[in-house]
Amino acid sequence: MSSTPSLPKFIVWAPDYADEGVLQRRLAVRPAHLENVKKLVSQGILRLGGGFMTPESVDAAAADKKFLGSCIIYEGENIDVVRKLVEEDVYYKTDVWDKEKLVILPIALATALPPVPS
């Protein structure tokens, strides 16, 4: 059940840049990214999220996983509010996410989201 049923949901597809240094940039700021994620989850704003990986990464050791980007579901008043949250993320600010390929769209969920932690 959603924390605020009246707020629309938005899905964000944030592919990573494809250059050789992107994984190092991602890992360097990951602790700050996850701290912000934790805060937004506790506020009921970020409802679901994670990193997309290559198919070979499923069985790979942690150090060998290759990320392709992130997928996130936010609740927000409108798309501009969600875009601002994305643009404030350290992955956006440090050129992990490819700003030209980033997609934010409203989503009509067919299943329930996990409950907001209390």
C-alpha cells in the first residue's frame, strides 16, 4: 500500500554513461547516493529502486558486477518535483547517469509497492 495514495508515481530510467571511468565514479559516490536513498525511502518519496546490471553480472562476484544504470519509482506531486529529486542525486551531479538519455514518466502500477518503513 502506498504511503500517500493521492500522489502520482513516476518511473525513472537513468542509464549510466558508457565511458571507461563511469564505474569508478559510481563506486566513489555510492555511499552518499545510498544515504540519500535511505532518507527518501523513509520519507515515502522513493518507493523502489536499484541498479541495472549486465546479464553476466547475475552470477559475478561483487567486484565484477557491471552496472548499466538505475531504475527508480518515486511518488511526487508532479514530474517537475521528481526531476528536481533526480537532478539533486549525486549520481546525476557526478556524471554517472547519462543526462541526455534519462527518462522520467508517470506510471500506472498494476501491483502494490512495498510499504513505507516506519
